Amino acid sequence: MGVTAKERARWARAGWLHDALRDASLASPTAHGPAAADRAAADGERDRGVLDAVRYHTIGYSGWDDVGRMLYLADFLEPGRAQTPDLADRVDLIQRVPPERDAVLRDVARRRIEWMLRSGWQLPAETVDFWNSLTGKR
């Protein structure tokens, strides 16, 4: 996508950190992001964008920079996730990311929100704010 080496390094750190505590015994399925962000900060990570990406990667966050947006996409498009699309759909979305990142981001957010609603989960305020930021409606 033509990003700098520094930005690629941020994306890589977020990728490594985001599921570091996914298998830990925590209060809810979405608690591993905040726990991993807290642990990363305690271990010396100071990049607020990386920490916010890790903290909110399962629910979305309107204050994200590119590292958060890309982690959100990567987390959804990773094979084996419950809400991950089938292979052909996933390949199509992945191929569309470089030229149409924002459109794919809206599509992925919509799918994740639909999945949350079908699952009977309450939408966190951060998810609603994220969706509204993507659609330009606040």
C-alpha cells in the first residue's frame, strides 16, 4: 500500500500484540484487547495509535489512525474467525483493500455489527461512534 517502513512497523506491532491475551481467562470475549493494550503499555509501548488499535480491535474506535483501521480489517479478514467470510469473499475483500480501503472498512464494520446484533450483544458506544464516523453521521 506504499506506506513507510515506520508505519509498517506500527502495523506489525499491533498485529503481534492484538491477540496476545486472547486465550487468557477474562470477563468477556472482547476483554483481551484492552488487557493486551494495558500489558503492552506496561511493557513500554508508547505509541497511542498502536495501543488504541489493540484496545479496540474487536469493537471499532472512531479515534483510530491508520494502524487501528488496518488492524480492524486484518482481524476480520484473518482465516478461522467466527464472523470471517468464506474464502472467495475474503479474497475479494483483501484485493479491494489497497484501492478501496475506506469502502471495505465500512463493509467490514457493517458485517461485524450485523454479527454482533445477530448474537444478541449490546453495541458498545465505541462501535456506534465508529460506525457513525465511517458514514459521516455523528
